[in-house]
Amino acid sequence: MSSPFLWRFLSFTQKYRGTLLAVSSVGLFAANISYHVAPEQTFRKLYQGWSKGEPVQLTAKLQGLFQEVLEETHMGVTSSYVPFSAFGFHPVSAGIPWLPSGCLIGIPFNYNDTEQDGVGIADRVLLINGKEVDWSSDAGTHLRQALNLSLDAQKFSLAREVFYAQGNSPIIQASVAPVCLSGICLSSVAIKQLLGLYSGPILLRGVYNMAVVVLGFAGYFLCSDAVSQWLDYQSDRKVAAVSKSYATGGIEFYEKILAQNRILRTLMGKQGETMYSPSGNLFPNDYLRLKNAPYTSRRDRIKNALLQME
């Protein structure tokens, strides 16, 4: 019963393979970019900081800091970048500046905290593996120091998110999947025609198609990770080129991230050992992928850029 259906399915895909490829590519791109087309409805709901059941409002201090970053980085239309208070320890962003929805930049609460004014990160309750962090302990003290950034480091991290969005990085990243799909499909058809596999045994074509699928996924993973790392390095390079203070802030920012991760590795026990390396870099989720550039590599590249500026 399944054989006639299978043959009709194969005949349909053979007849409309161009249309199916175009629809699949557009669908992949739309799925990947949808997160950035409507960031207010998706991204902000995910990263919005909350306190006592209410969304945390961005303080005037952080709003002023963000506007200062936009002015110093010479962004044209500053209204395209909208800051909000996000949870976590590092800035996050989503959106495309030239779209009506603009770009959202999430600024973490610890960017507003300082030990000098008595607010400090130590006034917050932080749970790790269900246990409250003791800020008076050695690990808690070192974590508090790692979470307190200088003004230059804060500016660098915010400018990095701005440059990432300004360079159309979300569009570039979303284009990888459809480009790889189209390239694999077109090249596989050309190779089958060149080798005469269409007139060969169906079993041989099946083996060939399986090999194409495996190589296609491997190629996509490699391309996606390479593009992601290139975009990370490009954003860092642009921010470091703004001024020496931004470059030194970038070095501090990544050193503080590495320090945070080393402390979290200790506090989280076995789970931390699987997430963070002894140096503080993130371990990949699987052995085949490295989605983001290592923090040590990003720090070292900024150091080299700073040496060239001197």
C-alpha cells in the first residue's frame, strides 16, 4: 500500500523540486529571523527583568549611559535602539535597527550597582543550584568583584551589542541555513546528473542521498559556527577601534567573564565542570560545534588591536 504513495511522492518532489526548494529556503530564513523582526513580542518577554511581580524599569543612570554609548559610537538614528532592564549579568540584544520594530538592548541590573553607593550586587539574592550565594565567603567575594565592571567595560559591552545589530548580523546569521540548503540541493542534483545516477539503481541513489544529507548537516554546522564566530570578532574589532578606553574596557570585560565562569565552575560542582573550562571558556554543548568564539581568543584579539593603536 505504501509503494504507490511513495512513488507519487517521489514524482511530486521531482516535478516541483525547484518550488519546494524555494519555499523551504524562505521558510528557514523566516523562522530564523522572526525572533528579530518582532523583538518586543518575543525577545523582551524572555529577557525582561522582574522584581516583586513587576517588570523592572531601567534607571535614569543606565539610560544616560546607553545614550552616551550611542553618541560616542556615532550611531545615526539613536531612536532605533531601545534599552530595557534585563535579567542576567551580560547585555543581550535582538532586532534590526532599520526595521520599524527597531533593536532592543537588554542591560543587566548589576550595571546599575556599585559598592561605593551602598547598593552593590551583594544586596541581591543569587541562587546557584538552588542554594543562595554567601557573599561573605571567598567564592562570593570573588564573584562580586567579577560582576562589578568599570565604566569602560560597561560601555564596551553595550557598544558591542549595538555594533552587532548595526552590522545586520541577525540577517547574516539567519541566511546561513537557506544558503546551505540551496547549495547542497543544487550541487547534489548536478553531481547526480554528472554521474548518471538518475538512470542507475534506486538503491544507489538512496545511498547517495543519505551521504548528501549527512555531509549537508556537517557543512551547515561548520558554516554556521564559522559565521557566528566571525560576527563576534567583527563586533569586537569595531568597538575596540572607537577609542583606547573602549579597547581597555573590552579586555576587562572578557577577563571579568572568564573570572565569573571560573567561580561558577567551582560553585556549581560537576555541572559547572561540564559547562566551563578551567580557563573560563564555555564548553560546547556537543563535540561537533563551537557556536561562539572563545572568550580568551576575543580578549587576546582586542589586546593585539590595542597594541597596534599605541
